[in-house]
Amino acid sequence: MQTRTLGTTGPQTSALGLGCMGMSALYGDSDRSESLATVHAALDAGITLLDTGDFYGMGHNELLINEALRTAPAAAREKAQISVKFGALRTVEGGFTGYDGRPKAVKNFAAYSLQRLGTDHIDIYRIARVDPDVPIEETVGAIAELVEAGHVRHIGLSEVGAQTLRRAAAAAPVSDLQIEYSLISRGIEEAILPTARELGIGITAYGVLSRGLISGHFTRDRKLAANDFRGMSPRFQGENLDRNLDLVDALRKIADQKGVSVAQTAIAWVLSRGTDIVPLVGARRRDRLTEALGALDITLDADDLSAIEHAIPPGAAAGDRYPTEQMAHLDSEH
């Protein structure tokens, strides 16, 4: 397994990480036994970075990771690194009601996560979205206290803009920024990515397949379950979906010429953007994981990258990446 380092203060991780959210929430029903088998297969392949959130299934995902690690070989378990997002407030019905970044809340969330994960430390800890009522310095300062106490190893951030990134980094060492980055979500390239690089902060890129939209497996006639987040996502709606899948068709021609899959090409593109970027793949099944791992063996040369840029230029996607009310929570978009 290839490795990359998250920033100047962060850990060395596998070049791909496994995003575990879909095993518990937001993409319709999932198969628990297949989810566990997928985590085991990822560990066996050398993936060390497992990404979760305490609000994924209201704790379900952390408990799932706990079970996966308890039943994994000891050597794999010891190498596993867990990245946890916190702060999202949920209702019994599964709704989101805001974010809490108060220092005492940070430490409360961490206490529950450590218990659910069955571990004595969290490798990377980050608030999922900036709490607009709490200065980021206070939230990051609370995580720094958890680091000092040995409960957390590294401080991360999620979906913050360049200005907030600077403020947080001035308050405490930040290992990485987790943010959406893909062929059809390139907003970080203008200011956020250059700022992260200036500050020595790595990037863990989620949504590298845009929630399956640019995986090559999503079809125009696919019916989504009522509990699938994508049913409310602007990019999966009506004419937006048609236009976005047209982009996928253009990418497929390039992938076919290289003898690889669309998903592998999209992941390889993110890998090609810099060794300070670690893509997170949201595989819920072993076959999808195997496909994603194949991206590590793909080299995109200058001609490939030029063709991809022509097929999917920056800003080509139709629709926002989140519904309007959720876009409002993204510090990275303001």
C-alpha cells in the first residue's frame, strides 16, 4: 500500500482512506455483514485510515467500526487510524438541527465516541461543520486539550474556508482539512487548497466519486430509496442529473481508452492532484472497494489529464453539492 502524510504535523496514512458513513446512514439500507467484511478487506489491503462521524446513524457507525476492529487480525487493528467528525445535532427522526462547537460539548462528544469505538484515543478529531456561535479558536483549543490529555492524536478540520483555516492553524497544529474534492467539485482549488499548502495542512478528500454520481455505475433511471440522501441532492435531480451523467459519459470514453473503469479514473485524478491529498472512498461492498484500490495502479500522464480537463472542465457540474439549507452550514462556501 502506498502511503501519504497528512500535512507537516499529521500522521502517515494509506494513500486511500475508507469513508464509512454509507455503511450506517444516508445512502439507503446497508448490509451489516458486508459492511464488516468490507472494512476487513480494506485493512487487509493495507488501508489504515477509517473515517467516520459520531452522528452517522447516531453512533451506529462508530459501533460498527468497533466491531470490525475487534474481529480483525491484531496486526491490522493496531495499524488502523480512526478519523472522527463530531458536532452535528440530530433528532430522533434523523433530522439535523445544527452544530455545537462549545469546548464542553467537544469533550462530551469525545467521551461518547471513545466509548463507542472501544479505544483510548482518536487519531484525528474534527468538528463536522463550523459552529457559527463559537469561535473556531475555542473549538480547536478544546481538541488541543484532548490531545494534551492523550485522548486525541491530531486535530483536523472539515469544510472550512481559507480564513477559518488560518485562524484555526494559528490556535493549534492542524493535520488536515477534510473537504469535498472531485472532478465535479473543484471549489477548493481557488483559495482553500493553496492556503492549506501554505500552512502545511493536508487534505482528506471526500466525495471523490460525488456520492456515486461519477462512479460510472449510476444510471438515469435509477430509483433511490426514501432514506437515501441523494434523493434530495440537487445534482441528482431532473435535468441536473442528465447533464452530470453526460459528463460521466465523456469521462467513460477516456477510461475505456485506458482500459480502466470510470470510478478508477476519477479516483486516480484526485490522487494525481498532489501527495498531500488522501482520497476517501465510500465503498460499502468488497467489489466496489476492489475497484477503488485499482486506482492506485493508474498513472495519468499529461495527455490523460488534458483529456479529462476537456471532458469535465472546472464548474461543469449542474446543481449545488448540497441542498440550499445545508449549503448555508458550509464555511467553505462563504
